[in-house]
Amino acid sequence: MGADDVGELLKLLSKRRSFLASLYDEPKEKPELAADCEVARSTVGRAIRELEMAGLVVRGDEGFELTVPGRLVVDQFHQFEGSVDAICGMDELLSTLPRPDLIPPAMFVDGEVTQSDIHAPDKAMQETVDLVSTAERVRGVSPAVHGVYVETFNERIQRDGLETELVFSADALTELATTYADYIMGDADGVTIYQIEELPPLGLMLVDHEDGTTEASVGIYTDNGVQVVVRNTNPNAVAGLREAFESYRAEATEIQL
């Protein structure tokens, strides 16, 4: 299948999305499709012909049904739509990043997006607090230091021995060592702090949960703090973020506070 064919297929998927959604649940005859999609029988006939020609739908024993390739294509199309919707929903914030490769594309596939707004300015920040509050292990990269983050990490480290690896920019680390000098995260067992000269306005975090799963999280920063957080447990998202974290850590220097 060439690029032109793929383009036509995407158009068809968008045009006939209601029929594909109806058939995704179970096989149906044309009258059922017409009622479910609230269209005329003639429209159903045209849609079925187009979908059959594309190899997405076939006549089965219980009515028209998605083919195996058809179901796989629909799954991928839904993921693509979700990713595009997530990206477009934070396009202004993404535009502040210096490069497009800083966030693994898999983060946008079925990711959970939380944005702060004028009515809830700490909404995105709270996502990170919630993650750290229940984590078994945290690995992260941060260009900034927030009091609520420091307090949450310190509480978990002192109370539960939270295993922690954090990479800070030089400026953020200076802030941590001065404004928050009373906190002793760097002296605790299982805590490793690194310094890297500069970081983009982007925070990364890998959180290991008690049930054995690992969750990836990214946060985009502005002068007003973290504005959007994307969370994802997809293995591809986790692998991509782990690679990014390890790259930053390899460039950083371990320090003692």
C-alpha cells in the first residue's frame, strides 16, 4: 500500500467512523446499521461497499463484521486520533520546547493529560504530587524546584525510604540547596541527586508502583510553573521516557548536598 492509498484509507476511516464504531462492537445487518447510525438504508449500502472494497468489512455468518485487518486499522486510527487531539490541545505549550524530540511520541498514545487553568492553577502540579505520594521508586529530571514537591519527596523519603534518583539543572539545584536547605533528601539512603548544567522547560518522571507497573510522566514548564502533565503506562511510553532519563543522567554529575 502506497502513501496515496494510506491517505485515501484515512479519509475513509474518518468518513465512515460511525459504521466502523457500530461494527466494532458486534456484527450487524444493514437495517441494524441504519438504525444504529441513524442514516438511510441507501447510505448504509454505500458505506458497506466502500468498506468492503478497502478490506475493512466482510459479510459474515451473523451480518457484516470487521475483518482482522479492519479491526487493527480501526484500533490504530483511534490511537492516532487520540494522540493528535492531545497534541493539539497543548500546542501552545509544546511550541515553547526547543526541539520536537524531547517527548517520546508514545506519551501521546492513550495518555492522560492534565492542564492547569486560571481556575485551578495547581492542577497539573497536583498530578506529580499524587504520583510521588504513592510511588515505590521515582526517577526524574527537573528544571525547577517547587516547595510542594520538595515537601512531598522529603516526607516519603523520611517516612518510607522512597528510592529516588533526581537530575536537576544547576539553577534548580542551587535553589534546592539554599531555599530548601533544611530538607536532607541528599543524605538519605536510597537517594541519589545529579546536576546537569541546563535543561529544557520540561520535567520527566518514571514512577514504579507497588503493583509492579511503571508509569511515565512529563510536565511542561513556563514562568508560572508546570502547566501540563501527561501520564502514561503504555510500555512504549515508559521505554521512551526511560531512555530520555538515562540520557540526561549520563550527562549529569552525581553530587552530595
